[in-house]
Amino acid sequence: MKLIELNKLLNSELTTKIIKTDIEEDELSINVEIENLYSTLLFLKTYEKCRFRQLIDIAAADYPGEEKRFEICYLLLSHENNLRIKILINLSSDEKIPSIVKIYPSANWMEREVFDMYGIKFKNHPDLRRILTDYGFDGYPLRKDFPLTGFNEVRYSEKDKKIVYEQVKLEQEYRKFDFESPWEGTKYMEKIKTSKTKDD
């Protein structure tokens, strides 16, 4: 089966569930609403002509300027047809998405990663806990509004003889930038030059 045939099949079989389909660079993308995700994936896995039996990955992206700021992408593979497909869902930060662990057991850890990095919650997930960040981690690192330095830093305190968590404090020196021409040299280089000439 080719992508064009698959596209026609899905548009005829899942007419009420698909928002739109798109073929770009030999890749078929399907946009669906949250409430139709579970039934769409179940169809793609079990229907005789599809057989997308392997979940390759679950990825997410953050578009904070959009009303539905998050996009989740499910990547599926059909070994029998040698085809890959993307299922895309857009959701807002307060919406929950159904877990697909019962259809694809490998989704367990993938959904936990998405939750850990973006804070997207999955309904009926068997064990929705953080998986990549530390205990008590504050925020979601792959959201666009998360600061590059994070909110807290972890270090070993010689004084207390234990690991301590502290708020990130940037030294003022990191905020000062020297925009002088590299040909003229920076101010501290000039000081070194003048001190050398005095010594000579």
C-alpha cells in the first residue's frame, strides 16, 4: 500500500474523526481532536489494511503564543506495509489527553517523558510520575517560558556535608558584556599591557 492509497482509505473510514490529512516529503500526517485520539489509534493498529502495530515515539512541541499551545505527535510504524505515519493533536495547557498505554504498552515511559518535560497530563495513565528530572524539580524544562538557568540549582555543601537546593543566583559579571572591537582589546587586556610597560 502507498501513502496516497492510505490517505484515501483513512479519509473514507475515519471521515468524522479526522480534521485534516497531509502528505509532505513522503510522510502522512493526520490531525485529530483529543476525543478521537484513542479510537483513531485503535483503528490504525487493528484494521487489516493499516497494521500500525509499533509506536516509535511520542513527541511534543510548545507554541506559547497559540491558544492551544501544545502539539503532541505520535509516530507509528507498519512493518507489513513499510509505512510511517504521524498523528497530531493540539491542546491547551489545562487540557488532559487520554493515555494510550492500553493500546501501545511502550507509551508508558514516553508519556511520562512528555509529562516531565512539558507538564502535559495523561488521563488514566498507570503511573504518571517524573522520569528525567530530580525529585521536587520545579517547572517543565522544555516549555518556552522556562528560564535557561532553571529556578533552582543543586550542589554539595562542604559546610553542611550534604546536597543542598538553592535558588539560582547569577553573578553580576555574567550580565556585563564587552562590546569593544576585538582589535582594540578589552579593558582588562589594556590594564595588563600598561602594567607590563611600567615594569619594563
